Amino acid sequence: MQSVEYLEKVTKRIKRDIIQLCSANTGHPGGALGTAEIFAELYFSRLRHTPEQPDWEGRDRFILSNGHICLALYSSLARSGYFDVEELATFRKINSRLQGHPSREDLPGVETASGPLGQGLSIANGVAMAQKLSNSDVNVYCLVGDGELQEGQIWEAMMTSAHHKLDNLALIINWNNIQIDGKVNDVMNIEPIDEKFKAFGWNVISIDGHNLQEIKHAFDQFEKNEGSPTVIISKTVLGNGISYMEHEAVWHGKAPSEEEALLALNEIGICGFADDLVLK
Amino acid sequence: MAGKRAGRDGFGQAMVELGEENEKVVALCADLAESVKVHYFAEKYPERYFQIGIAEQDMIGTAAGLALSRYIPFATTYAVFAAQRANEQIRLAVCYNRSNVKIAVSHAGLTTGEDGATHQALEDIASMRAMPNMTVLVPADASEAYEATRAAAAYEGPVYLRLGRTPVPELTNGVGQFEIGKARKMNNGKDVTLIACGIMVERAIEARDILKEKGIEAEVINMHTIKPIDEEAVVESVKKTGCVVTAEEHSVIGGLGGVVSEVLSEHSPVPLMRIGTQDTFGESGPPEELLTKYGLTAEKIAEAAQNVIRKKKNTAMSTN
């Protein structure tokens, strides 16, 4: 386990990667920036994984359901050693392994393709069932966006997780209340999220998704919980830390200009890790 | 004739054996266990059987998750609810991931019968074969369904296995070993090629016998694998016969007739007719009466065969 101070630096490294990659190409910066702390905790402290052997059966699994925020995933995979950091620059370009939405067949470390919303939890359930069947202690983490809860398949999968008592599964909801057409609760209200999950038989934890201490505590609670799946409702700010992006739906899928990117990098501040450094 | 059995019975039997032989084989169902004949597996291996409830999209995703963890999941339901209800889940979680999921479906086509058009999948082969990485199997009888199920388990990658609901006589037992992508020739003939899949193989054989009485020798090919299609078998046969009739319990758009047309128009254009539903939904009724009403009979195949033979002769005369 890494300290909060270290993970704060990692968070900045991930956020700098997101801005740099997105600015040089296209992509979805808003949601990715808002989940940088979750990725820092998972990939650089929590997950038992071996980047040099991506198919090691004993690895904890991270299933990204809202594939459009893959900038955060790609940064985390490269920085933890799944592929060369230089390859990040190929994001969204032709012949790249870093597709606009993740492709499992192409890139080591990607557990499933995603992008079409609402499918990740079902896949995570299948992975969690497989671990139970094999008596393995592998944990399964699945990240979804809040707007994604409007997909019907999520509610099918929520029943399945609870019915099959998948206590090796943690679902993280990135609750920033923004989707493409506006505020989630204006487009199609999803609240109260916590009460809905409780009614479905889940272990519910609510946190400030930018507080690394709270994130750590939530995952500790998940690991201790028995007999039910855990949902971590992570309240975040879209475009967190970038003044002109925060809470603005337009930054869901828009890349910053060169000038905007410089401003963003200034606001994030230096992270203390070189641009090409692999963090072990 | 030995007792009739449905394709799904052969599947149910193979699943029980696979369960015994390979502990990685698991099964999922969306509230139709007995209909799909996966209940024998469920009774014998309850810890490897996952009831998902009436939630086919979730079932396909869950199956993909199991496959990504090195299990060999068979996801079972009716054809309509898998290929069509969960189409995009099959595309992303199964095909794009190239996950080792076997989608085994019963109640495909008109022989679903009295349940009517809502439950009669007539477009599923078209949508499944259009997907990259997918293999599509349509066995002709219970023995072939048994063999196809075992072949699907042994094969690494996504498979769509379309099983019949109604009992048919044994046609393939002892004829030969089943191999994915390798058409099964039922008999030799020189005047016309009849290419059929699923329950229409039985009717193609009946059509062959009708044609024999008229002095026409028809070659019958059981095309149990729609994808990858056995191009060589199709081209080789028409080299000899010069004309083709396809027969399937599916729309003529995009299924067996579609793929045979594609192969022949590129490699060896010859007169061809497609027996199948003609861009229409089905309806309620007893299976046999429905097949008759929608033209999926031995008589219609024989009629089409005479038609393409005539066209072949006309073409030969006009070019001479």
C-alpha cells in the first residue's frame, strides 16, 4: 500500500497525461480527470497485478465499463509498466493499440472492451463468479459513470451481483452529475442512488472521490465485507482541478486547445515524476 | 426409421457429457432451462450452472466475464432473445473481445410454432454471421447437434449454435465426423445441388427422392456451418451440377441462401434459387402447417430445382 502523499503525486501524473494526450489528439478529458484519484489508488496501491505478465491468473481485475474515460486507464497502464510510456502518444491515431475506446484484443492490461454503456457490470459479475468457482481470492473492481445507470442492463446486473452474493466485487460509480446533454438529474433522474442499491441488497459506501484517504478507507471496507457486493458512490467533479472545465458538460468529450492545455497543466502543477517515468 | 429427436436433445446430452469431461464447462440460462434442455446439466452440476433470470443482455455479459476467466460458458435461451435482444452485447462482450462464449439457442424459425411470429427467429443467422470472429453452426438433427456442441466446446472462440425445437429423423448418424467449416455431402448427384441447413436438410433429402422419380439426380449438401462457409464444397459441387437451390428455416435475406449467393457470384455464377421465408414474419400454427404455408417443403425445393435446371439449359442454349 502506498501513502496518500505518494498517490497525490501519481494523481497529478495521470491528470497531466490526460491533458497532454487529449490535447494532442481527441478524447474525453472530463470524466477521466475526475477519476484520477481512483485510478491512482487502484493501479499504484490496491491491485495485486503483474504488468510484466498481464495474464497472470492471480491478478485482481479492473473492468472499465465507461470506456470513453480510457485516457485515465491508458495512463495508469503505461505508468505501471504494461507498455511503453511513449506509446501513449499514439492514442486515437491510425494503427494504434490505444483505441478511442478500449480494445482488449489490442492492448495488454485491458480486461474487456468497453464504450457502449451499461455492459461492464455484467462482465464483472461473470469474472467474479469465475473467481468464486475457482476458490480464488482475486477481487474484481468495476467503474461505471453515473449517466450509465440509465442503461437497463445495469439494473439486471445489479440483481445478479446481489443474488449470487458476489462479495468479491466492488462497483465504483463516478458520480459527477454530468452527461452529454446536461445534468444527469435533468436528463433522466437516477437518484437516490444509495437507497436504490441498498434496496437491491448491496453494501453501500459513499465517498468524496477526490479524497484519497476516503477512497482507501472505502476499499478497506469492501475487502472486509462478506455476503454482498459493494458499491462505492464516488462524488466527483467533472474536469476536477481545471478551472474552466469543472462541472461543464462540454468537456465530457472535447479536447483542449494547445493554449487551454498549458493553462490546465499549470493548474494541475508539477507532479515530481518525469514525463517518461514508469512508476513501480 | 429410428425415433425422432430434436436438435436441442442432442445438445442436452452433449452438455452432460462435457460437464463430466471438462470442469471448465459452465452453463447459463435466462429462465428457459427445460426448453433449451440445459436442465440436465443444471441438475448434475449445480455449482457450474448460473440462472440469470429473464435478463438476456446481462446473461451474455456474464458469460463473457466467465470466458475471460478461462471458463467455457454456454449461454442458453431462445434464438430471438440472444441474437436479437442481446445483439450489441454479443458484438462487444463476445465478438470484439473474442471471448470464448458459446451461445446455444433453441426455438429458431417457424417450427417454434404456436407461439407465433414474436418467438420465431428468422433473421438471426444474418445478424450473427455478419459479426467478425463469430462462428455459426446450424445442425440438421439431434446427432449433429450433439457433435456440433462438442466441436463448439473444443473450438476456441465465439460460437452461435442454432438448435431445432421439433423432432426430426436421424439423418447424419454414422455418416461421418463433424468438423466446423466442413460441409457434409449427403449423396452425390450430377444435375442440381441442393444446399440445406438445420431441419431443411431432411426436406432436401425428400426433394432429392421426388426428383429421382423424374430422372433428375440431385446432390444434397448439409451446410451445418454457415460461417466460416465451406466455399470449396459449394464451388466443387456446382462445377459438376451447374445450378443450385438453397433451403433454410430462415429469411432468404442474409442466411444460407445469402452466403451461397455471395460465394457463387464471386467464384462461379450459376442459376440459383433460395427457399426460405420471403422477407416476412411468421405466425401461430402447427410447425408442419407453417412450413407448408411459407413454402419450406420438399415439393417447393424440387420445383425450384427443376426451375434452375431449366435456366441452366436455356443459358447453355443461348450461349451456344
